[in-house]
Amino acid sequence: MKSFKRRRFLVAGVLAIAIGVSVPVAQAQQPIKIGHSMALTGGLAGGGKAALIGLQMWVEDVNAKGGLLGRKVELITYDDQSNPATTPGIYTKLLDVDKVDLLIAPYATVPTASIMPLVKQRGLLLMGNMSVEVNRTVQHDMWFNNGPWNDAASLAENFFVAARELNAKTVAFLVADQEYAQNMARGAKTIAGNMGLKTVYEQNYPPTTVDFSSMIRAIRAAQPDIVYVVSYPNDSVGIVRSVNEIGIGPSVKLIGGGMVGPLYAPVLESLGSMLNGWVNFNFWVPEKTMEFPGVKDFLERYSKRAVEAKVDPLGFYLPPFNYAIGQMLEQAVTATKSLDHKVLAKYLHENEMKTIVGGIRFRKDGEWANARVLLVQFRGLVDKNVDQFRQSGKQVIVEPAAYKTGEIIPFDQARK
């Protein structure tokens, strides 16, 4: 009987030890969950689907290296349908039901703005995804944007630097009536006012507008030296086509500046030669000054995935900057050996992040300390040839000086 009790005690002891050891091991094998929403349907889906590939590629790459803190990384994605009304509910579910460890913001300004109060209230780190001034009033100290600007004015600044080089005196504004576009326009108008430019035409239009002929005729009649346009993809196409059909007049030396449309390959391919002479903001183009370590390899791998997924085949706009979000999280987690949001935020504030889109340092408000918004001019384009945009010399960087690959040419000369 004593022998039986002794054997039972030993078995129980072995089991206790086994259980005691197995629990931490099981915990160590749990993946690190990173949650976000992405526009996979709706008006922003063209960018959202491409951006998601960039994030997925980082997850695959980091897991191939063993993950983070010895754990695999799992990306949990929900479709926000390009609708800002859906994002608060999605992020509440990510936190309370999925129990994610880290958060990435939705793509774009409006869907992100609606979750800023939530993440600040809960004291959470949020990696931004191409949003403009969503933290301007919220002032959350754990927000970090991947977009290479620091305020709305920095998105427009180089357009007006080029305008000064062309001795512009008057300006016309054509702007979509939505938060992102209005934020950009506000910054542009501040710069124009500081330069002493006279506004001779100003028009806000609903984003659903399809006929711009009357507006283009009105701009032509006003005879501005420069025309600053802030538009979304569909209206970008409509505006460029209207200018091509009607003409903008001989007074205009510079036109474009803030159009989202020409950041996407389908729009570039659709407009082709009609874009010659236009200028636009951009964040990465295949010019020699943009050859950051790893970006070419990433884009080569991305383009193969994009063809299979039937999304933007170039992927210059969003995918590399979404991959960079992952790289920044990877560096912060690896360096601190922590998933604590405050610890990670402190590291991101204090250190330069090394990414495929270059080095990034953050200001106190989580925007880039040194903005790097490009102004490019389209030149020598032909029709129906998306591959031409992979060549240098088609989107010439005319500002800023540190990345310039050519000088600005007046609109009518560049058209010829």
C-alpha cells in the first residue's frame, strides 16, 4: 500500500513538473498578433489591396527569420469597406475579441481619424498608414505615421517652390470637397498667402463630380500663372482629360500638385501622354536619388505578387511604405525585447528607423521630423504603356533639391 502511494506521488510530481514546464512553452509558441483594417472594397480598395500585399510580404519575411521574440507574427485583417463608420467597431473587436498585441491604422485619413480617440483613450501605440493631420487635434503621443510629411503644408510646399522658380504671381485652386483634400488645400493656401500670390480662382467640388469642363473654362478665363489641384483618382482622370480637350490657356506655367490619381498605375496607364507637363506630389519614383537599400528587391518581388492578385503592378505609392511599417515595428520590438506599447513608443521617438523607403525620424507628434515629399514632372510619356513608368526620366524629380533629378519646365514647353 505504501509502495502504491509512493508511486502515485511520484507520478503526480512528474505531471506537475511537466505541466509547469509546458505552460510557458505553450505561451511562447503563441503568435504575436498584429491587427488592422484595410480598404479591400469600396473607393479606396485599389490602394488598400496593394498596401496589404506590402504588409503581408513583411510578415512572411520576418517569420522566415524566426519571427519576433521567438514567436511567429500573425496579421489579422478586416475589410473596412473604405467606410470610416466601420473602423471604430473593427478596432474594438481587434482589441477586445482578437486580443491583438499591436495595431496598424487603416489606409487613408478619414478611416483613421475615426479611431484616434479610441487608441488615445486606451493608451495604445498606433502605426499610421498614409494619413494627413489626424493627430493635429487629438495629440496622441503614441502615434507614428509612415507618410513622408509632417503637416499639410509640407505636402504642397515643393509645388510652390517650383512656382517661385517660374516667377508665378497668381494662382487658381481646384479642390475636392473632402477632409483629406481640404487639409492639403489649407496648407497650400497658407503657403500661397505667405508668398504673396494672388488667388484668381477657387473652386471646391463634390468628389463624385464627373464633368469638369465648366471649371476648366473658368480657370482659363481667369488666366492664372499656376493651378493647384487636389483630387482623388476618378476626378484626377476627369480633370486631366478636360484640360487635354479644352486647354488651360497660355498663362499657366505649372499645373497639378496634389492629385492622388497619378499615384496609381491604372490611372497612369489610362492617361498616358495626356500627363506630359503636369506636376504632382509623390513619395517614391524610380529615379537614381531614390535607390534606398532593399527597395528595388522589394518592388521586384511585389510586382510578381501584384500580377497574380490583379492589383497595381507598379506599387510605388503604398506597398513599400506599408512594408516599412513592419520594419519599424520589427526594429522597435527586437531592440526593446518588449511588446509594451509605451516602451515601443519611447524607442520609436528616440531612434532613427531604417526602412526600404529610407531613414525615418519622428517628431513629438509622430510625424516625420524631416518631410520628404517629392514634386515630379511627367515627361516623354506615350499611351497605353505601364512599363514606361518603371524607367527613370518619366517622372523627373524637380523638388526638393536633395533628391532633384531635373529642373522644372513650364507646362506648355513640357507638353511639346
